[in-house]
Amino acid sequence: MALTLLLRCSDLERTRAFYASLPGFSTAASKGETLTVSGHGARVVFTAADLWRRAPTLTGTLYLTVDDVEACFAQLQGRVPQAWPLQDMPYGAREFGIVDPDGYVLAFQQAA
């Protein structure tokens, strides 16, 4: 099953620049003044349109599985806001979390 999320952002260019700077991601302008972000088997479409009549929000975490979480952490450390540091989780993953410009939390994980 493929899943594509549609999320609101406050600034398409700022969102593009943020995701383009992450390892393994690509960005492309898409129809209807949206931005498509792809990477690590995920696809997210961002829009600056206020389709939901509320500020950007998501009560959850977007988990991305990567081949080398240590290398990914090293590339991002100090460059993006961190939600939590690289650590071994009780459910068997090694992971860390970051926060995008609109407050969305992304976790990069690798099976331990």
C-alpha cells in the first residue's frame, strides 16, 4: 500500500529548502501550488492553502526507515531542530527525531 500525506505548510519555499537539505529527499513543484517531497519510501504533498481552516498541525510522528541511522544523524546534527537524540528504543529501533519548520516531527529509524 502506498500512502501520500497532504499537509499544510506556512511557506512552500521554506518547506522546500528544509526538505531538500535532508539526506535522501527530493522536492518538486506540483499541481495546484503544492510541493511534493519524496524520500525513504515516503511521499508528502505540502500546500500553503488553508484547506482545513486551521494552522499546520499533526498529532503524530512521521517515521522513516533508513539504512544507516548513525550516518543520517551525523549529517543532520546541529543543522535542524532536534525532537530527541539518537537512541535505542525499547521496541527495538535505533532512532532520532527532528522538527520541520511547521512543527511536524520526523523520526529516522533503523531496526536494532
